[in-house]
Amino acid sequence: MNPGIYETVLRWIPEKSRVLDLGAGDGSFLARLVQARQATGEGVEKDSGLVARCVERGLVVHQGDIADGLDQYGDGAFDFVLLLGTFQELVLPAEILREAFRVGRQVIVAYSNFAHLRVRLQILFQGRTPVTRSLPQPWHRTRNLHFLSILDFQQFTRDLGVRETARAYFNARGAVRFLPNLRAEEAVSLLHADTISRRSAVAEPGKTKTETYEV
Amino acid sequence: MAALPTNFARGDLQDQKVADYQSPLGVTRTETVSLPGLRTHSGFTFEQVDVAYQTLGTLSPARDNAILICPALTGDAHVAGTDPHTGRPGWWDYHVGPGKAIDTDKFFVICASVLGGCGGTTGPASSRPGNGKPYGMDFPPVTVRDMVSVQIKLLDHLGIPKLFAVIGGSMGGMQVLALAVDHPERVRVCIPIATCISHTAMQIAFNEIGRHAIVSDPDWNGGDYSEGRRPVHGLAVARMVGHVTYLSEFAMTHKFGRQRQAEQGANGDEAAAFSVESYLQHQGQNFVKRFDPNSYLYLTRAIDQFDLFENGPAADILRRVRARFLVISFASDWLYPPAQSRELVRLLKRAGISATYINVGTEYGHDSFLIENPAFASVVRHYLENENRSRQLKP
């Protein structure tokens, strides 16, 4: 993942926050967060080898699959819930986002932008499923289940009743400000739930009528 | 058949001599102390209880580096090092010693045989005060909480106000949980392994098969047996059943498969025993030499009766707990399945207790914590090291 995403997340999280990192991997970023922000951190990771690495770093970690829910955590147990790097692999991202908002006040999501220029060109001129820096695996090996663009993600959050309070876009050269849906390979988004936790069910995507003029 | 990992082939250190295995601790001794007055949860009062225990390593001047190891059903005080009489290593020698998961260079390790057992601590085979005959079935019912009360008495005797950690697997894990709840001021770090907050019907069922085998052995005689005629057949069957539940299908397939004993199978003898048969018989025969049948009845009852939250809602009971937890289960453990550990973790976390949970992939079954197990050992060692470091930073 683009290192800019980690820097951005570090900036967004105030000192002494309670942070839950979903898909914590070997815990390297969570450990950094705990160190740099004096955060109270906890990770969830499904691979026992990676859980062991988190333990080596002295992190509190829970071995589990986030697709099974976060029942072990009480409502509002965290200030921030992080979903960095696994979002497009989740079978039911809306359900997981809802669960993240039950246990946390704010959620930070990182995802790959499938509408990046290079992706569009590969489809258009080669007629092949794209393989790029941020989507490095061929179609039969990729763990990505969902191929979303920045516009798709924004639509998705609106449908869920979630407010995006900050965002940042990146490609290999760094931060992207101009035409992100075309030029950014990766995105990170800070979300705040106003209504999501009170809803009985997630709105079906696409139900909200929104006009978009971005490319 | 795929090659069996060496640690699977070697198994645990409880009932077999592992070739070439030498404990780095050398000879270690078990001591026995008589402690005054214990009232059990059933209301019985012992004027005094004998406690057999072992200590390893050095107690720090601040008396704050003690780790209590709670034995499982058939474990005893001899946790590590070589027994001077039998020459056998302790049951957890793989994981307790200098530089090991529980590092005796850093920590003062205590392990005591449990109340109701037969490892030197007062139990059904102990002499009754007065007439010198064994208690037998007159021994009062014992609970996991009673076992913990005895351990607390031992800590008082040793002058340890607060443990750095308490750790144990299976029945040992239940003692860890009971200690955390009943004596929250006495411990900083709890490591329950392959355990549960209460037995399911299946767990009780397997224990009942073992108990039934013992009490239906004519030599059991209502629990009043002599050294000469012990219900060894019943106890051996109990151990055989128990042992199967401690392993996994994977471990048994790779350890035995459908192999037959070589000496019988060579001439095509159809009745040749499968290796697994003779292995289980061997396990049974060895076990009866060192275990008291009545203790088996009492201890299995104790773990069947155990219910961490018998006295109220989990949230209320856990409110007073101050310790930090490392909960470990094994993916292949079907006797104490990972879901039971996850339920424990859920209740701990919901009560605001810091809990790390790992489901180690070892394919050996319930006994995965008793064998040489680098993945398990590394997690325990690092967790203890990190907690020890933060203890020194903010005592």
C-alpha cells in the first residue's frame, strides 16, 4: 500500500485514541500508531502466524475473521476502527462497516481505485482484465472481490448514511488532488456515522438518486 | 503417509520416556508442606492440608516475578527438571526451563499438585487423621475453586503477595480463571490454555465413560481398595478413552495409521494388533502405575462441575478482575474446541479486560500444549517478556 496512506491515518488519529485495526497483519502499523500516538491499540487478524507477530510486538490482538462480526467488542468500545487494505476483499463490506460503526465512532477505510487511468486504458486498448501496481494479481489469483472506483465508494457511503469527513488520494508519485478518480491508485477515507447505527438494515446501494459529473 | 513431525512422534512427557531427552534443569525436587485449615466449598473442613510443590528459578527481592503453573488433570507438582527417583523429566519440561517459554532464568516458577489428586497434595488416597486409613470415597467433593484456595495458601506460605502470572492448560486453565475471579488482587497476567468456562455435555460425557469404567471394575469396591487389588482395569480404560480425546484424527492417522505391531504382523497374523491398540494399552498400563482411581473420579467431577459464572452474570463477576489475559486454543482441539475459548474472550473483552487471543494451528489436538511446540512456546514466551517489560516500566 502507498506509504502516504499510513502517514495520513497517523495524522488523522489524535493522541491517546482507542483504535481497533481490522486485518492488522503483522501489527507493524498498529505498533507505530501505539508508539507515535500513545494510542490504546488492538488488532484483529485471521492468520495465526501474523497474530503471533503481533504478540511479539507486544500488541493486544484477537485472532478472528472480521467477516464473522465483532461480537467480542461492546458498542462504542473504540474511537477509531481501521480497515486498511482489505476492504475490496470483504464479501459484505456494508455489513462490516455497520459492525465497525457499532464498536467505533469513526472508521477509516483504504481501498484501491479501479477507475484509475491505467486500468481504463488496459481494458479499452488491450481488452484484458487489468494488472497494475495497485491491482498486481491477475484475475484468477486476486483476492479482490469488488472492483470499485472512488466515485463508487462515495456513492456507497452516501447510501449507507455515512459522512466522509476527510479523504486523501495517492498514486506512485504521491498525493493526488486533481481528478482523483482518474489519477489516484489508492484512496483513504475518514468516515463518521450519523445515522448508520440507528438503521435497521443497510440501504440497498444505488437506491439514492445522485447525479455525478466527475470523470 | 506424510512424514510425522518429530514433536508429534515424541508426544508429551507424561507417560513415556522420550529417548535422549535431557532436562537442562538437571535434578529438581518436590517439597511437601502442611498448611493449616481449609474449608471446602462443600462445607468440609480439613484441619490441615499437605501440599506438594516445586519451585524453580529465583524469587526477586521485590517478590514480584512469580509464575504459578496450574497442572492439568493428570499433571503434578513435578513440572520440570529430572525427578531424582524415577529419572523422568517433568510434565512441562518442554516449556519450562532456562530460556524456554516460561523462563526460569527470569521467573520464579511454582507448581503444586492439586487438592483431590494423587501427586502428594491431600487427596482420596491420603491417610485420614486418626485411623491412618485412606479417605477413599469419604473424601469431600472437591471443586476447581478449592484447588485454587490451596494454591493461594501456598502463595501465602511462600510469601508471595501477587503473582506476576498464572498459566495452565485444560483443568489448569480452569484454575487460572478461578484464581483471576476469586483472587483478583493476587495476579497481573493470566494465560488460560485450551480450556473453557464450563463443560459441555460432550465433555461431561467422556468423563462419565471414564468414571463408569472405574466404578464398574469389581476391584474398585466402593472406593475402598487395597494396594494389592486396585481397579486398574477400569482406570486403564478411563485413560484410554481420555487419551483418544486428547489427540486429533490427524495426529492418530500420522502416528499410527493402520500399522500393525511388527512382531505380530510379520507372519501375516490376522489378529495382529493395530499399533494404536498397543499404544493405548501402553498408555493405560503406565497411567495406572502413577494415578489413583479415586482421584480420577474426584478430579473429573470437579472439572465437570466447574462453572466460572455460577455465582452471577459474567459482567458482574468479571468487573473485579484486574489481570491482563492471553487466551490460547488449538485449531485441532475437539475436546475443548476453539469456540469455547472465543466465548471466554468475548466475555472478557465485553467486561473491558485486555485479552489477546490466538488459535494456534498445531494439529495435535487437545494435548498440543504438552508436546514440543515452537509456535505455542513462542507466543507464551513473547507475551510474558512483553508483559514483564511493561511491569518493570510501571510496577
